[in-house]
Amino acid sequence: MNGLKGKIAIITGGADGIGKATALRFAREEAVVVVWDMNEEKGKETVALLALQGATANFMKVNTANFAEVEAATKQVVELYGKVEILINNAGITRDATLKKMTPELWQQVIDVNLTGVFNCAKCAAEVMSENGWGRIINASSVVALYGNFGQTNYVATKAGLIGMTKTMAKELGKKGITVNAVAPGFILTDMIKKMPAEVLKSMEDKVPVKRLGQPEEIAAAYAFLASDDAAYINGTVLSVDGGITT
């Protein structure tokens, strides 16, 4: 991979799961890693692990759904490191329910984090990136944005919305030296997924052409590629990393 060494990278939702795997991957590529997450305990554990591996890393407790917090945290990153070069909008939540059972509160919680949170982070990061004439913004969509999913009206709406946001921001920011892309993970074997019954996991695997679930590290690799110099001419795309489930 070319171009991550010394880059200042913010990874939202970086305390656990795909976000943690991404933090570890970026640290291996010698980027400066800033983890934003609401889980202070796990966030600090992740940063401590990165430090043990010799990486420059920092944790900030940030509610990405709150614009004022994002704006303040962005300024803090600039104060510490001089700039922001890479933003991985990985933070996201689920509040699943069928349309009949979904309350306005469940709807709004997911919209606030998964959609408004991405807007908040992208807006603040893009302002800093524009000043330097270089940047990478990568948004976490999902394969469910492409085909829907039972009981996830709120989640699917946000992930589909991110695709439209990605393409629009790519058109607006490309001339400023900033590329904006999205990754659409399929069934990924996170700790939460591992807790599902064996028969459910087997049924998920059977739906995937490669007959296995993905690993968090495989999504992290996609993030790292899109953030690198090797992907400099990729802008406004959605990269499905799903074992072929959307083919």
C-alpha cells in the first residue's frame, strides 16, 4: 500500500469490531490513528494496543451525532497533528424492528448516528482537508442498501442515503483534492455476529457465493486501499466487499 505513512486518520467507531480492525491496519501502514468512539473503555484499550505496536494513536470520546462535539474534536486533532487527511466514517448503530413496530424514537436514533453523524464528520473534516488540498473520506454503507433487509427500515434508509451522500460529496470535493468513496460490507464476522446461533450463521454463509462470512480485517483492507495513493483516481464509487452476495 502506498501513501498512508504519516497520514492523520480519524476512524469513527474505532473502539471495536470493524473500526478496531481498521485502526490496527492503518497503524501497520504507519498512519497516525485517532479513534473517535462513545465507548471510552474499549477506545482506550484499542489505542493502548496500537501504542504497544509502536503507533502514534489517540482516543477521543465523541458523539458523532452532535455537531458541536465533532467540530471541537476536529479542532483538537488539528491542534495535535496539524491537519486531518483521512476520515473513515465507520460509526453506526442498529435499532431493528418491523415498520409496524418501529417507533419514531428507534427511527431517529439510527438516523442521528448513521446519517447525520456522517454529515457532521464529513463537513468538519472537509473544511480542514480543503485548506491542505488533499483528503480521503470513506463512508461505511452496507449491502442492505442495495437490496433492502427485513426489519431494518431505519438502518437501510441510512445506508442507502450514504451512497447518495458519497456520490454528491465526491462531485463537490474532487476539485479540492478530496476523494469520497463508500464501502458496502456484506455479512462480516464481528463479535456481535459470532453470538448468533450456529444454524443462523450457517444460513448466512450459505447465501454467500464464497460460502463464508467476511472478516473485519477484509473491510479494513478496503478502507486502507481507498485511503491510499493507489486509489487516487477512484472517486464517488461504492465498493461492495461481500463475497459476491449482491451479484
